[in-house]
Amino acid sequence: MTAAVTSAQPVLLVDGVPSASVPADDRGFLYGDGVFRTLRMVAGKPLWWLEQIAKLSEDASRIGLAAPDPAVLSGDLQHLPAQLSDGVLKLILTRGSGPRGYQPPAAQSVRRLVVFDATPVSSQQSSDLWVRICSLRLGWQPRLAGIKHLNRLENVLARSEWSAPDIHEGLLLDHAERVISGVMSNLFIWHCNRLLTPRLDQCGVAGVTRGRLLRLAREQGVDVEETDLNMQAVLEADEVMLTNSVMGLRRVARLESKNWPDPVISPRLVEWLNA
Amino acid sequence: MTAAVTSAQPVLLVDGVPSASVPADDRGFLYGDGVFRTLRMVAGKPLWWLEQIAKLSEDASRIGLAAPDPAVLSGDLQHLPAQLSDGVLKLILTRGSGPRGYQPPAAQSVRRLVVFDATPVSSQQSSDLWVRICSLRLGWQPRLAGIKHLNRLENVLARSEWSAPDIHEGLLLDHAERVISGVMSNLFIWHCNRLLTPRLDQCGVAGVTRGRLLRLAREQGVDVEETDLNMQAVLEADEVMLTNSVMGLRRVARLESKNWPDPVISPRLVEWLNA
């Protein structure tokens, strides 16, 4: 096995060809007209690849974009330098270039981007999370809810609310004061032997790790529900956890002034996810 | 005077330098983390330049972006080919490049784009508008309301609802059924000698032409109000008008099955705008 590349300079492919830039008339740039996935690559393999590209295609179709054949996306990975091993892989699909204006071009040509970042993600792997509550409230847009699209200004503004390095994540509520997610993660709570996660029918991003955990927990006979959660329900939970495809599942040790000193169910959920 | 360039190929400047592309790690591309203005250039001069760059700076500061000095933006225009005369100018500011993640880099380096499109805009100049009502409902996000930012998927989805070339524009309502704007324009109605336009406190883009018209009409002693409008108020109006910085002000001749055969106040408003 070759040593992991740790160069901080990301590797980029545009439509399978090495390139450091995108055309300035790309609709992803002009309008955020595209979708993406962020996932881990471990020992040269992208984790949960089939689920990732299935969700990418589903999200693309929600905004009227025909995703490329999975074989094309897999083929792009073959053009990454062979020595790349561990890091974060980002897949982006945009509606490509076209004439000026919001109207999607009649003949759409989807543009594919692959970004590989070898910056190590393992440093904080074993630590529990310290979390704050964001003051930004997510807006509702059922047409875009659940989709990982390129319109991410709410996340940027929410992530701008803190810079303290000991705070790992911020919780996002919607304007009805429902808790929806973290800025870059999905939320789960464990309470009275039930696994609960926010419904994402009005806002939020439905991550692949979230989907996997919901499925695996149901298969294990756990009582699972997607529901509305307020902050009180989160604070009273036996355990609070956050998931995304880069960090996997991690427990919250502290949320503002509330502490959860010991794991309850999280080690078992991590085991199911990694099985 | 030199002949107008009619090449369909837009002219591009990135940070004042001719370039057809942007770095793929630009936060405008990755997150829609930026703001823009679209304006007309007539006989080599950008229309309402000072108002445009003032609004660009104001929008930038709303998302925590320090806009360049106006002299820098004016300086960029000096790098456009001298023979460019009439067309559409787009100014884009993004939060530049940075490490992976939503958090804005500590040392922000704003990236400037200038796009000049010489495609003629005058062809439909004198015609009245035919308008439809979009089924997409705008979501509320007061933190982004009024700003012309790069998160424009709602506009893209709304504009995808029709392709008939005789329909010029679609009206957008919010999920409280308030009429907010057109997909690419602001809305005004004239009713009982009053000029009304939707409040943009929860969604919508506050255009420079809208701002100019509000100010000029007030100066002329017109009773002007930014208020909540429902569809009935629009349909019962004496005249309905749409504005943006490319087409200026144009009257609506038809909205779904409702017709307004004759102008009422629009010729005078056009006169004020062009004075």
C-alpha cells in the first residue's frame, strides 16, 4: 500500500479532465444551479459510493437535472492520481453553461466536478462534540428541502456565527423553532429507547449517513421516527448525536450549558454504520 | 461612435484580468457565497452606475463581505475592450477561495467578476408584457431578503415552469400568498392614484430600478407605499408594471386571462426614470 498523500492542494477534475477552474458562465457559479455530495475516501475507496451517487441523482432530478450514468461518475474516479488514499471527496453536478438568464437551456449539458482533498479528517475522529445553538433560523422551501444543492448561504451565515475552535458544530432551528440539523450534519436523539430525527419536509439536507442509520436501526428492530423536535426535546434526550458522511456518527458531549457525560446508544449505532 | 459589438460571446474579467473561468474552489461556485448586479450599458456607459455599486456594496455587507472600493470596480470597466458599447453588464462579488467548509476564511479575499454580454436587449423594448403566475412559492429568509445574492435556485425553478416565448415573465408569491415580484423583476401597481410595491422584508430582491422609482415618485409627490399585496389587489389594479435594470419599466398588458389594454401612469413613470 502506498503512503497517503497529505498535500493540502486539492485535486480537481472537470468532466473527468484535470482542471483547476470552471467556466465563468457555469450555472452552478451564477445561480447555485446544481447539487453535490461530500464523502470520505478510505484506502483509495469512496465510502458508501452507491448510496452517495443514488442520492446525488435523486437530488439532481428534484431540480430537473438529468444526472450522468453511475458508470460515468465511477469512471471519473479512475482519473484521480493512483496514489490518492484517504481524504474527502466532493462530487458536484451543475446545469452547465448556457445563455444569460434563469431559464435552463433547452439542451442541458450537465457539468461534473470531482474535488479530492487529502487534508486528514481523522484528527478529531474520536472526540465527542461540543455544540452551540445558532441564531439564524432556516427558511422553508419544500421544493428544495432535503436536497444538497449549491445554494448554501444559510449554512455560510450560520457557520459565521462562531469561530471558537472548541465548538465543533451549531444547531439550526427553523422559523417555527423546530430543531432541524447541524450546520453541516444531521441530528439524531435517543430518548426512552427510541431513535428520533427531524423531519426534513420544509428545510434541511437529508444526508446519506442519516438515511443509512434510519434504515439500519429499523432493521435492528429499533423504534425509529422522523418527527418534529423542539429544543426542549433535544435537551431532555438521553443522548444527542450528529452525523455526516465525513465524520460518521458522533455523540454530543455538550450543548450550550448542558452536558451528557457518558455514551448511551452511540457506540452501537457507530458499529451498525460501520458494519 | 464605433459600431456596437454584437458578438454572442460574453467578455469576462476576473479581478480586472481577462479570463473565461473562475477557480473551482471559489465560494461563489461552491456555496453561492456572493452577490451580484445586472445592469445596462448604453453607448459605452453603465446606467445608474453609482446606485448599482452602492447597492452591490450594501448587499455584500449584509452577508459579511467587504466590497472593494468603488474606484476598483470602476477601474475594472477600463479593462473592457474599448469598442464595447451596448449590452448587459453583470458585476459579481464572491467571498473568493478558502479552505473546505462553510466557515468564511479569516482573511477574506473578495473576488470580482465583470461579464459583458453584447446580445441586444432592445428587441422587445417597446412591447408590453404578458405575464403568468408561477406555482413555486418563495420561502422566507429575512437574513437574505432584498439581497441579490448568488443563491438563485428558486428563480431557476420558477423560470422552468414555462417555455412559451410569448410569456415574458412570471409572478412569484410567497407561502403566505403575498405577491412578491416577478422572477427577474420587481412589481409595481397603480391603484386609485397610489403607487404600491411589495414589501421585501422576508424574500425577494430589491432592485436598483425599484429603489429609483420609489424615490423619484415620492419626489414628484406621488403617494407611494411598500406594502403587502395579494393577487386580488394586483388583478384589480388600474395598471400593473414590472421593473429591472435591463428592461427599465414596462407595463403588463396581460396577466393570465386579465387584460389591461391601455397605459395609465406607466409612460410618466418611464419618463421620470429616464430623466
